[in-house]
Amino acid sequence: MNPTEYFKDLSQELRAVQNRIRNLIGSAHWPSDGAWKESVLRTVLRRYLPPTFTVGSGFILTSEGVSSQIDILVCDDSAPVLFRDGDFMITTADCVRAVVEVKTSLNRTQLKEALSKINRISGLMRRHCVSPNPFLGLFSFEECSSQPEDILASLQTENPSNYVIRALSFGDRQFYRFWELNPLGVSRQPYMRWHAYDVPNSAPGYFVHNLVEYIFPLSIEKSSNIWYPDSGKETRIVGSLPRRGEMGNEQE
């Protein structure tokens, strides 16, 4: 497996689907356009996750209420769900392993709204989840118009506590990841920072593989050279910012 070429192929695949849908339906049915893109990303995730996981969309229901609609839910099938019909699910928080918000594009205001929504879902899950912390992510098919420092600042403002937003991918090259420990391995002290990267033709690949790695860390760690390009991404870093808030309460 050549991870570098595979990441490029995945970016091209997602871009081709986006263009194909737009060429077919134009701008007349943007909700349908968005729904198909969510479906494409769910299909990609299913390629990697074992059949003991369900990838769908829906709601998380708790004793204090229901979440807003979630574009992508990854649930552990060893726990029961309240309702399932095709890709649509209503589930309790304990079986959720990943939550991803999917967008076609994001301006500065839409970015803050999306991050705030994820943080609200994170807070709901944190109060009711008895399982390991879930992966939380934001994925956009097009690049974000904001500068890296502004995106990092929005993360710091909109996700100061609750479960941390782990990864963001915008277009083909903008990727963001949260690190508990310094990725350069210079210290085992808590690091707790988001890094912004410019990784041409690779952002979707890094996003998908980071989600899988978060759920199956040992499997990826044993063969990281298969899952990620040898060159890595730290040479492509374009910004970094620490997380504020309840860092001591993050039980990783």
C-alpha cells in the first residue's frame, strides 16, 4: 500500500463525486447535494471499520433530551440502539464511538456555528456517556476561507471543554488535529494543542485514518507506515494553539 498515492486518490474521489452531483442537479437542491456527500463519506468510513460498527446518521437520545441531527454517527453494534431504519439511527450516548459534522463549504460564521454544534453534542454525550471518549470531527468538501490562526482561535473558543474536537478537514489540503502529547516525542508531559497543517491532496485521507486510529489505536500504531505517508505532516504545520478550559478533566 502506498499511503501517499492512496490519500491523493481519496481526495480525487471525493472531489469527483461533488462535481458529478453538482453537474447533475445544479444549485436547485442543495439539501440533496449535502445528503449525498454525507452518504459518500459514510461509505468511505465503512471500508475501514469492521462489521461490528454501524455508520449512519441520526440523533442521540438522553434523559435530558435529544441532540441535534448528526450527519455521521459511528456506533458499536455490541450495544443496542433505540431505533434503526437503513442509515438512520436513534441511539443512546454510550454506544457512540464517533460523531462527524459534514459540510459542503464553510465561511467564518458557519465554521463557528458548526464547532459550537459539535461542542453542544459533546457536552450532552459527556454527561451521559459511560464508554471511552468518542471521536468528534468536522469535514468540509471545500476549503475554508478563514486563515489557520482564525480557525484555531474558533476551536479554542467554541470547544473549551467537554470532549475535544479531534480533527477537521477542509477541501483537499487543510487538516487540523488535536494532540494530547507532542507529536515530535520531545516530552511525555501533557501537550493539549491543536495543529493546523497544509497537506496537498491529503486532508481527507488524514481525517479518515485519524478517525480509524482513534477507535483502534493499537492496530494503527503497529503498522503506522501502512496507514500514513512516511514523510508525515509535521513538516507541513502552519499553526498551533493550546486548548483552554477543563484540560484536567479530559480522560484520555
